[in-house]
Amino acid sequence: MGFLITSLIFLVVGIIASLCTRICFNRGPSANLFHLTLVITATVCCWMMWAIVYLAQLKPLINPILSEVE
């Protein structure tokens, strides 16, 4: 899968999780805002971790040095 498609999947999952949180944990305006903030933060952090790992494997900073002895 490409970077854009998986990023869109993270976006859709984040929106679905936000809606589920809004529906299932309706306990007042301040609690709803707190829950929504937690869901959005968790989604963004998971996406950033995935993106860093994906891009690090796509273009590594250190190239392996192959020895001719082996």
C-alpha cells in the first residue's frame, strides 16, 4: 500500500473512533472535548509513528557496507 492510501485509512479510522467516542461516552461538554482530544491525539501519534517507520525503510539514511570476503 502506498503512503497516501494508508494515511487516508488512518484518517477514516480516526473519524470513526471520534464518532464512536461521541456516541458512547456522552457525559457533558468538557468530558466530550477531553475524550475527543485523546482520540485525535492517539490517532495522530499512531499515524506519525507509522509514517516515520515507513519513510525510514523507504529511504534509509545508512547504507549497508558489503564486504567482498564473504
